Amino acid sequence: MTDRYTTSGLISVEDARKVVLAHIDLAPVERVGILDSFGRILAQDISSDIDIKSFDDSAMDGFAVRYGDFSAAGEVSLARPFSLTVVGHIGAGSVFEGGVAPGCAVRIMTGAPLPEGTDTVVKIEDVQVEGTSAENPAGKTVRVPFVPEQGANVRLRGEEARAGDVLLHKGERIGIAGAGLLATTGNAEMLVYRRPRVAIIATGTELVDVTQMPGPGQIRNSNNYSIAAAAIAAGAEAHILPVVGDSYEALADALLSAVKDHDFVVTSGGAAEGDFDFITPVVRGHGELFFNKVNMKPGKAQTFGIIEGVPILGLPGNPSAAAVGFEILLRPAIRKTLGYTQLDRPVTRAILKEGIHKKQETRRLYLRARLERDDDGQYRVAPQPNQSSALLGALQLSNCLLIVREGLCPLAAGAIVECLRLDIEEGTI
């Protein structure tokens, strides 16, 4: 692979991804609170300031007892239960003052610390309580019809971690359990990688806003919204900027302004080499151009370069082609800057339900498709009937991109094909 691509020929999908990712750095870090860290990647190790648990406690509602009392009790059964005197009643957040003498028990609630001298908890549903009254709500006597296992229903101090132990590591994604661990370990704030700011610019004099009724020759601007949604789904901040008309000067001004306060700039439209396509000459004229054609379909016209240190990706104007180009080239780049190490969506091998009768294609095809698992556990996939790159409906109904590698068309029903999963995050399986 050469270091630089111009307009002289196609670049492969693999080489295009390598070029893009080679020019992506980790985002700066920022300090955030627990809820703002959810779904983010840690930029530091997280250790605990206490033992977790910080004391031995009860895992059940029941009675805290001394196991040694039972070892000296002889035979214990339903017919001959072992009796203990109830000397207290404690709930979570309370502490039993003093120790528990032999032959005594303490009524205990889940989460309450184990009284000194006890080492075992018998569940409330397994015992008989006698002498319950308003003055003695825990009862006067508890009868236990069996010998419990020593340490039963007790959660020990330091069961999960000791003070100073690292529970979450740099590079880990904070999930639901991670948010709880941050709180448990006393970490109210932590360093994470900042979400990249992505500027989104649609180009085309024919575009009108979603609130406008298109006139003759006009279309509503859908690309800004689908690309912004894709950026947000990848973990970025999406900033939709005004539409730019078909002019070199207007596009250059928009890009030079956008790179001042964004980490990525994504354009749609004007990525080919027609009379009104300007993204390639603007990038070449104001920065460094690496490629502008990728050997894929849809989305052959993809421009990538750098202006003032900021990556620029010029996507095609056709909505599905733009969406596929974003998925293949920019989504992994956004994930890399966020600190993720898993950059590739899972690929599932499936049985083709119906033949693909396209003529032999020299480009790699990404067909919008629906993958399902049948009753015998086999994955089967069918491409959507309408594969027009100008339409979004087929993509909305799809949960994968059916990959047909270069030169493999046509394909017969029953062939084994690869499916890039759009419904599963990278690193999940």
C-alpha cells in the first residue's frame, strides 16, 4: 500500500480503512460524573477506597447465630429443634452493640452487619419464632430444626475487592454494572475520552430543509439527519451545519470554518468528478488528499483527506451510499478516537435464501439485507428487493450488509455469504 492516493485509481476497502485509521488519534480526555461516563471509555484505572464489602453482612432476612452452638447441640431435627434466645433485632444501616453470647441469636435483615460473635445466618422461612409480641417483635425464642452450614448466608468483608484494588481498567467501557462500581468505590468523577465533534455538511443547490416543500428539481435534505444519527450512534457529537451550494469557494469556506472547532468534517454530495463536484479539489487545494475512489458499491466516490489536521470524509450524495460509506470508513474512526480497541462489526456467515443475479462485479458489494435464524438454528439472509443507492427504505428494513466480494457475482441460492451485522456492536461477539 502506498502512503498517498490520488485520483489515479481505485483503492481497496481494506486499504481505505487503513489510511483513515492511520490518521486518527485518541481524543483528549475530560473529567465527568458517573452518569455522564455511561457508555464512555475510561482513560484511567479505577481503584476502590474501601473494602467491598466493608463488613461481614447478612445475605438474607433471618437470624444471626454462632455455628459453634450447633456443633455442641447433638442431634437436631424437626422433632428436636435447637432453641436459641433472641437478644436483639437489627436492620441494614444499624449495628448490634456488644457481642452475642453462646445460646443466643439476633434477628437480622438483609444487608445488616453481622453481630460480633456470630458467623452464620439461618433464613427466616426455615425457623420457628416463639414469643412474638409488641414488646418483642423479633420473638423471645427461635427454634432451628437443622444444623446450618457454617458461614451460610453471610457475605464476607472484601468479597469483591480490597481497598486499593483496581476494579475498572483504562480502556474499559462503562456499562450499567460499571456505573454502580464507580459509586461503590467512591469515584464520583473520572477521566474518559472526549466525544469527538463531527461537523456534517450536505452539498447541493437542489437541497431544501425538511420543513420546506420541494419545488421543481429540489429534494429535501435527508443526508444531514441520517449521517448525524450515525455519528451519534458511533458515540460522537453531531453538529449539522448549513447546506452548501455547488461552488468551490462556498465549500472551501465551509470546510475551513468547520475544521476550526471540530474533530471530523463529513460532507455528502459532490464526491464524484463531475462539473459540480468540488470536495476532491477543495481537499487537494487546502490540505492533503489521500484517496477519492474506493472499490465498493454503493459508494465508489469517497474522498478522504486532512485539512489543518482535521480528517475530512466526503461521502456520496445518494443516501444509502452515504450511509454505507459512513459505516465502513468513519464509524471505526470515531470509535478509535473514543478509545475503543474493537473497531469491526461482527460478521455472520449465512445461507443465501435467493440467488443474486447481478453480472460479474469488480467492486465489492454491500447489499442491504435481512438476516434471520430459522428453527434449525441456521442463519439465512435475503437481500432487499430494491438496492437503489438513492433510497433509504431498504436500509431501514435491514439488519446487515450482505458482503459480496469482488468478482463473486452471480451467486446461487444456498451459497454461504458474509453478513456485516448492523444490529450488533463491535466486540459483542
